[in-house]
Amino acid sequence: MKLITAYIQPHKLQDVKQALYKADVHKMSVTNALGCGAQKGYHESYRGVDFEVNLLKKVRIEIGVNEEYVEKTIEAIIDGARTGQIGDGKIFVTDLGECIRIRTGEKGGQAIG
């Protein structure tokens, strides 16, 4: 079992969701996030005061998958999120020690579904 965490641009969320559905991946958690990387932010002026905005809006997607879904989940995220520009995002894959479905008490790969 793996936990796939992806940070993408907010406007690419619909494209990523569609690519995941085509890859038969339907379960995910999505949260709004702020972050900075190679984009480094930008300068903005408000009421004559110049300030640097270096935390940009991102979307964090978390998906728990069994081993057979890891590669196609990663490929779907890349297909949906890639623009070829700086700021497309990152994908992190970590081992998932345990998964328990609260409703039924199932554990492991059966709980992920």
C-alpha cells in the first residue's frame, strides 16, 4: 500500500480528477494549500505598500492505493497536471503502514478498496 500526495495548481484540479477517473481511481482527499518552490512568488502593491507574495495557492491531493494502482495513479496525475511550466507541482509516494475502514473494520488492501 502507498500514499500518493500531489501538490498541483488549483486550475488543474478538474483535469487531474478526470484523468484519475479514466484510470479507475475514484477515492481521494483534496485540500487547499499554500507553498513556494521554484516559482518564488511575486511582488504586489496594496494602497501604495509593496510586499512580496511567496506563498502561492496550491491544491493537495492524497490518495491511498494498493501496489497495482501506484503507477497508473502517478501517470494520471502527471497527465492532468502537466503544463510544462515552473509550478506544475510535485508528487510524493510514501509507504502506507496500515489502513482501516472505520465502518467495517477491514484492514490493509481491502480497506483501501
